[in-house]
Amino acid sequence: MSETLPVTILTGFLGSGKTTLLNRLLQRPELSDTAVLINEFGEIGLDHLLVREIQDDIVLLNSGCLCCTVRGDLVTALRDLFLKRVRGEVDFRRLMIETTGLADPAPILHTLMTDPLIGARYRLDGIATTVDALHALAQFDAQPESVKQAAVADRIVITKADLVDADTLAALHARLDGLNPAAPRIVADHGAVEPADLLEAGLFKADSKIPAVADWLRAEAYETAHDQHGHGHGHDHHHHDHGHAHSHDRHHDVNRHGDRISAFCLTLDEPVDWQHLVEALEMIIAAKGENLLRVKGILNVAGQEAPVAVHGVQHVFHPPATLPGWPEGSDRRSRLVFITRDLSPAAIEKVVRAALGITSDLYGG
């Protein structure tokens, strides 16, 4: 895994400051060994940085970054770029893909997960989403796609924070707590962020053979969110008892703002039967695959010493990766993080419990 090239997907709604962010990032020496795939040069305004054109669709910046236009589909662009690297025409050690403002990152993730040639050469390092402090709350209400971009992110970059007051910023943070409690938030300073805060967000670190499971999963963030949503807000929860443990009502099954997004973590105390868990996930995918925005998990599989990492985006799952060992100090419980739309934690827990024959409550706490 560690020989593959890490890919960062930069997404964010139109006008949310992706271009400014990218321009600032590309001037940093940390990105000198990066290739950037951009939809169109015209949109991104890199002219003042250009040094020379290597080929008609590739330019080299003075910081050492390569910028390439995607002409045609992404798979072709990724393959071509890798071939150029093999032939020694270009050199890079990581890739950044800038998506258009309306794009759903799912198809890019599916490409990385399912195309055998791409999957053997590139790995997802993380999704960074820009969120515009000035317009985000109104956009979230008007554009479900922008909500989804924020919900599936590994890192959230808040732009234009200097243009809003403290109350607006606090309201945005509260909204993001409900959508995506686990993604670290980086407040950009006039479009500038530290590259290190965006990179190395994946399961495998570039400079290490040891997976960064805790960092990737960030399961504890869901437990904190789960407790906050149950206790500090004074909500009058109505218990609908359909045989589920009452703890579900403590969780934000229905996001308070009508975003229809749920972000939660299931914890399994006992080692899991792999086949039964796969059946549970297949059942969820068959019924509601498009609403399974993202799934990440580390599993203690019965009969296997090493943990197994699983990662899915909607109906597509990455082949499971057996990790070298458990993280230090880990309690070796399986944890599955789900980000869903119109799909309640209670419904997912019910399917998983039934498949695994579990009677206990799967939410920690």
C-alpha cells in the first residue's frame, strides 16, 4: 500500500474559495512533488505562477508542482499521468484532484476503489472540502450537494471566516458538528492553510508502514457528538420504542437542521464473523446503497489476529485491507463509522445486529 501514490481530493461548492486555496497551496514547497489535476486551467487562474509548458495539457509551476488539465475522463487522465511518470517525462509523489464546484466526489472515489490499474498505483489520502463561512449556511439549505460534500470530508477548510461575525461562525461550527463531527476543521487565513493540515488524512501514511487507523477513523469524535446531542441541548426527545435500545434517541438520527445526514459509529465488542458482516453491508447496499455516503471501519475478525480495514462509498467498497497489527493501546473492538443520508442509525444497527446475532447496544456510552 505504501508504494502507491496518495491522492487528495479537493472539493467544495462554487465560490467557496477552492481556487484561492489551491493557488496558495501550490506556492508552498511541501507541494513541490505534487501533481494537480484540474478541470480547466481557465477556471483556476494559475497564469502568474506558470513557468513552462511541458506538453499541451501539462505545465510546471515554479514551486515544482505539475498542473494537468483533465481532457476526457478521469481514468484516462490518471493512467496517462502515471505512464508519463514511469517514462520519466514527469515526476511527482502525490496527486491532488480539484473537482468542479457542483461535483459529487463519489465517482472519483469509485474510480480509485474499483479500477484495477488505478487502484494498484494510487490510494485515497483524503477528501478536503472548502466551506465558505459567508454563504455556507444558506447554501446547505438550498443545495443538498453542498451538504454531502461537507459530510463526506476528511478535512474541512473554512474560508472567508474574516468576513463573518463570531455568531455566524459559531452557527456554522454547530451545523458542521451535526454533519461531520470527525473531520478536523481548518480555518483558512485569507485562503492560506498549512499543507500538513490537509495531507496525510488517509489510512496509510506516506513515510510509514504503520497505518494511522485512529487518525483515519476518528471514532471518538462520534462518541463526543453522540453525548452532546443527547445531553447539553435540552431537546425533548420523544421515544419511539420499536424494540431498539433507547440510546438511539440520544443520537441525532434526524439532523436538527433537516440535512437528512446521520454520522455515527457502531462499536462491536466481540470479534465479528466476516461473512455475516459482509451480508449485512450487502443488504444495506441493496436496499439503500446510494444513501450510504461513506463507511469506514476497523474490524476484529473472528479467527484472525490482524485487524481488517474496510472503506465504502455508496454502493462501492474498497477491497478489505489486512493491517500489520492493532494500533498501540487499542481495545481491539471493531468500529464502523457510517455517514448516511435518509438512513437512520437505528435501521443500520438493526441490520448489523441481526446479521451478527448481537443483542447488546452497539453505540458506546
